[in-house]
Amino acid sequence: MTAETTAAAPQVSTALLTDQYEMTMLQAALADGTAKRQCTFEVFARRLPAGRRYGVVAGVQRFIDAVEDFRFGDAELAMLEPIVDRPTLEFLADYRFDGDIDGYPEGELYFPGSPVLSVRGTFAAAVMLETVALSIYNFDCAVASAAARMSSAAGDRTLIEMGSRRAHEDAAVAAARAAYLAGFDITSNLEAGRRYGIPTGGTAAHSFTLLHDSEEDAFAAQIAAQGTGTTLLVDTYDITKGIETAVRVAGTDLGAVRIDSGDLGVLARSARDQLDALGAKQTRVVLSGDLDEYAIAALRAEPVDSYGVGTSVVTGSGAPTAGMVYKLVEVDGRPVEKRSENKASLGGRKSALRRHRSSGTATEEVVFLAEGQHPEPDERDVVLPIPLVRGGSRVDGLPALVDSRRHLKDALVTLPWEGLKLSQGDPAIPTTLLLPGH
């Protein structure tokens, strides 16, 4: 299975996945009458993380799910009773987001200033979604952006996401989804497999080998349970002896050997030579152990079949925050903007398109007012935001995970070659602002 399935996590309210200051603003706005003003909030990143030349939009479907479950039941209202006043509690008891949401489709690329998400409704309706929107977008976009770089570095070799033990248990599931979106092939996380239909895989840890009286006994037990197509972890003691034992126990039809430590490039070459000499020419070599996009790129010339990536794809070491912010840009049709130094926002509800050469290579992203001067269209231009929610209801026919995965693969092909470099540099394409005063 490669598409999201109907199986889902038990439905729970997402309404308290928020910061208390949303409640402070809501109570004050309800009291002075401004809560009913029609507003537009936008999610965007002012800049890309250091060393990044593009970002990947991820978490769109998860955010829409969260909006649908943003309800205040008795338990949520009881928790808020000491925090907000009675009129606010009464408002929250009936709260349903009833506005409109547009955004970049999942799997799309973004750059500094891209209007990745636009939330429109009354101030009271839209402000409530700030924290949950940023929690999802900042994490999922960061993981997907890191995973896409690793996928590009790996080429056609298999990538296994195995970072669950390095992340919060719920974040691990989201990370597995974002990594799969960005090109990973398999996850070790079973809940991600159940919830999103992602292919799963896994073998054994060093503890399984240490449990047995000998490495040979451990390998024999795993093969008896899983068959000769399994992957044996051969670096618990001595890799050369481990490979010899693995082939002796499993035969030359052994599926794969995994090496999790040491000089991986040298060890991969040695393992391949040894396996070939033993007649196990079809046995694959799987590497894991603190891999990131730079390590994977450095191993391109080595005889590696698969990479297992954990820490760097699910934590800050490989997935620095996407730096998304949620800013009010329009009130009752009037542009508003923040002017703080280094934290400015640009007023007005925006849209964007991406221009391409006749070859299909992207040349720039153009950001413009959704209701204002539009750039002259070209048949190669792609308008980026799509409708996600209308009148509080999810739009029918949004892309499934497998479609978003394909979309990202196609989008990466449009980048100029220098945009895929892992070195420091400018964004892959420039952003042009067609906005009054900019």
C-alpha cells in the first residue's frame, strides 16, 4: 500500500493543542466587538534555514484533519474554565471553524515569502488555528525538506526511515509520513504504516544477537522466523566473521546484511567483495548509523543498496525548523502588516505563481495580491495555492499522500541543477514581489 488508508487514529479534540495567548486575544476581542471582523492570516517563512535552497510543503492533510477536530467538548471547557470568562466559554462551546483556507498543495516547493497557507474568517475563528497550524507545518515541512535532500542524494537506492526512537511518539508517526512524502521508501514505524499505508520494514537490533549464546544461534533463529530473505545485522562483534556466519547459516539467498557502525564506505566495499566471494552476489548491503544527506552523498560511489536514516531526519540535526509564522495580513479587506525590524510581514491576502522556461526549469516565484494587480500569465506559469477548505468543510478531491509524493518528485526536477546542491547558497529560484510599495 502507498496511499493513505481509511484507518486513522482515534478521534480526539485538537482544540487544546494551542497556546493560552490565543484565549487571551479571543476573550478581549469578544469583549470589544473586534472578534467578528473578517481577517486573513497567512503562513510563510521569512527565510530558509541555513544551507537550504528550497523547502517542501508537508502536513497539509494533517492540518485539515486537525481543523475538523478543533472542537471544545466538556473536558476542554472544564480545563479552560479558570482561564477565560463565561462569554468566552459559551463561544468556545459552539466553536467550529467556518471560514476558507487556501494553500500550497502537499509536496509543493516553497521559498522565502511563499504564501504557503491562507486562513480566512472572522478574527475569532481564524486566530484559534495559529498554534496548531504552526506546530504541524513547522515540523512536517522541516522533516520533508530534510528528507527530500536525502532522497536526492540517495538517487535510486532504497531509503528506510527509522527515527521513531529519536522522537516523541506522536511526532515519530508524523515524521514517517513526511519522510515518505519526500521520497523515503519504507518506515520502521508500524503506526505510520497503519494510519497512512506507508510500506513498513524492520529486522533486529544488536540486543537480539547478544541475547543468544552465539551470533550463529541468533542468525539461525531470525532466519527460522523470517526466512532467508531477511536482513541480518552483522556488526555486533566482527563484521567479517559476521558476514561469513550469515552466509553459512542462510545460504547464498540471504536477503541483506546491515552494517550500523564504523567507516561505512570502507565496510560497504569490503562487505560487497566478501559477499561476492562467498557466492551471495544478490545479497544486498544496507547501511545505517548517523547518516544524513552529506554522508549519503559521500557514499554514492560505494556498493550500497539501501540506507537506514534515523536521527537526522526526525530531529533538529537534520531537520532544522522551517521557521514558519502565522501573521494577520488583512482586516475587513484592508491590508495590515507588521513592521518590526527583521520580523516584518507584508500586508494583503496573497497568491503566487511559479514561472518556467520552455525546458520546464523553474525561473522564479512571483507573489502578488490575490485581489489586485496580477502578473501577465504565461502558459508555463503554475498558480500555486489551491482551495483546501470552504465554509469550514474540507474540499473534495484533495491529493492523496501517494499523489503528493509524485508531485514533489516532479517539482524537484524543475529546479535548476544548482538548486539541488547540498552546499551553502541562495534559494534555488528568486522570489519576486508584485505588491504595492515593494
